[in-house]
Amino acid sequence: MSTSRRNFIKTGTMVALAAGVPLGIAEKVAVASSGSSASGNVLNKAAFENALNTKFLINVNRSKVSVKLVEVQDLGSERTGRREAFSLTFRGEDLKSLNQNTYVIEHERLGTFSFLLVPMGRDDRDRPRYEAVINRLH
């Protein structure tokens, strides 16, 4: 069986990428590319705008931390072409802060998905804030 250099590099790259992506994220990427989530919804900017000021649950070890989606900001520009880029800002409901990490997040309408959350400091009432940046090529 003969393998071309191009096929070898392509296959090796895909294996390396797959090995570095946690299973939950890989499943969500596959679902996002097919245009639907586990609950049948598309996880795009419009879906999150419709979920503004609603509660999300972040799975942390064996407990869940409640946060509220307080902002959806467009990060795209005229030059981006066929790309959807936006950020989500969440505000914690309690004073406990989470570390930067990829978390499994649950929402009543949007279903379950994984995002990298980055702490952004605290608001004026000392509640923690977190950001997730979504950069999707179409």
C-alpha cells in the first residue's frame, strides 16, 4: 500500500489535532459544523442574543455555578467575510470566582455545550464576570 506525502501529512495533522481536543469539545465542534446542537438549536450569535439575561449553569467538578448572560458583543467586521465572531459576557450570581478553563455549560433552551471561560474581574457589586469568545468560520 502506497501513501503519498500529502496524505501522510494530512492524516498526521488530523490525528494530532484530534488528540489535543477534549472529547466534549470535539463533539460540539462536530455538532456546530452540522448546524445544530444537542437540543436542535444552532449556537450562533442570534441564539445567544435571544438568551440575554437568562441563567446558565456551569459544571464545576460535581457542582453547578449559576451565571447570567449579560452581554453579546459582535467582533466581526466588513473584512471578515463569511465569519461569525462574537463574545459572551457572563456575570456570576455569587462571589465565588472560577478559574480560566473549558467548562460544560447548560442552558434551558440552548442545551449543553463547552466553552473556554476567561475571568474578567468583578462588577460594581463585586460579582465575578467571565468572557467566552466565539470565532466561527462558515
